[in-house]
Amino acid sequence: MSLDRRFNALHPAEKDLRIIDEYIRMAWLEKGLSQNTQQSYRRDLNHFGVWLNQRNKSIELALRSDLQDYLDWRMTQSFKGVSTARVLSCLRGFYRYLLREGLIQQDPTLNILSPKPGRPLPKTLTETDVEALLSAPDVNDTLGLRDRTMLELLYAAGLRVSELVGLKLQEISLHQGVIRVTGKGNKERLVPVGDEALEWLRKYLKSGRPLLQTKSDEELVFLSLRGSQMTRQTFWHRIRQHALTAGIEKPLSPHVLRHAFATHLLNHGADLRVVQMLLGHADLSTTQIYTHVATHRLQMLHQTHHPRG
């Protein structure tokens, strides 16, 4: 039975939600979307649906002018250009699906140009900031030892937070000093880990993890107080607490340590291609933004210390 016939009897707002659910399910089946991406798609589409409903319109019957008005409205509400570009990309996929399913006769996203915002430099930390943050957890406490190890590994390997909290025991080789990371698109990469982070891993696995483990068959490396997988949000909260202890006032998130990893490597002469492989970037252009961060730092150092800076 077609989507149109299944949902026609529903209230327009309810119909929008059901169509969005069907699209997310299809996208998961066909594209293998991660849970985070599914949530992002759902949030963007629901936001657009609510905006339309407030104007007595439905997502199914939206015109090109409606989409243009919505994108213009986002810009007036101080949404970032890169966020609006992501929303438009999501809407394009959604309306192509509706066209394919026969729910609409014309794709309203055609000929709508994506905003072209200037690419912002990633927020990062100085090496002094990183040292202060790494030293903040109380390693005499089980959770403090776990957090110190997570921070050390996050910085030493440039991991995404989802890769860190999902890391499994069999993916670590302490002898070889490498970890096997499953990144976006289920792509695997081997990342070397420095001696300092390896030493903290050994301490945690010997003295910390056994005190948190509640199931003998648990494979995850980093466990919550209940012995289960930590959420990204929990770790984010822990990092902010440690940042306060360290006296770091700038906004901080797990991803900032990933930026610091890349920037500090480049500052110390690492090859851009090597950094690309370590970060797991499919496209070198994604990594190249870190060269701008490094160049900006060089300019600041020159202005500060050169007699004619």
C-alpha cells in the first residue's frame, strides 16, 4: 500500500510525523545511517514540520517558496550558516524520497542554493591547557582514573567521542601500542598510541575497570558507574567538570581535544596526509582546515615575539 493511502486519514501534523518516521526508517535501511545521524535528520525535519504547521501548512504540501522562507527565517534567527546548509541537505534527501514514493509531483528543493558561510576555525586548546585538563581528574578515585585515561586516549589518538565510548577490549593492543578504531561509515583504521596514554590504559585496565565491571562478558573498555556503556553526554559533562577544576574558561567539548590533537601534530611538523589518516577523514579537504589553525598560531607567535611583529 502506498504511503499516500496509508496516511491520508491522519491529521496533517500527525501525517507529517509518520512520513518523517518512514523516511528515517528507509534511510537507515538503504544508507546504514548511524543512530546519531538518524536523530539529527529527525530533529531537522521535525523542526521544519513544526514551523510549517504554525503557518497552517504541511511538510508534504510545502512549496519551494516555503522552503526559501524557512531558510531565510533561520538566518534571521542567528542559526549558523553551516547548520542551515546541513538542514537543506537533509530536506533534499527527504523530498527526493517523497517524489519517489509518489507523495509529491515536484521536488521543492530544486534550484535552492546552499548558503556558503565562511568556514570557521576549529576551537582548540593550547598545549598548556591540555596538560592542565589531563591533570585535573583525581586518579586516586576509580572514576577519576577512568576519566584521566579517557582524556589521555582522546588526545593521544584524536578519537571522536563516539569512537572512544564504543572502544572494545579486543580493539586494543598494548603490546603493539595501537588501537583499532571503527569510525564513520564503519570504516576501520589503526591509530598508534603514545607511551603516556598506554601507561594510563594499563593502570585503568588493572585497577579501575575491574571495580566498575558488573558483567563478566562486557567488552567495552570504558564503563559507567553502573558497569554499562557511557553516553557521549555523560562524558561531555565530565570533561566540563574537569575543565573547571583545571581553570579552563573557554568552551570545551570532547571534540575540542580532537582538534587539539590535529593542530598540535601540525604545529610540530606532522605531514597533513598522516594527520588525515589518523583522524579517519575520507577527504583531505576536511583536514586542511587545521593548516589554517597552525598558520594562525604562527602569525600570533610572530606578532608577539618578533621585534617588528
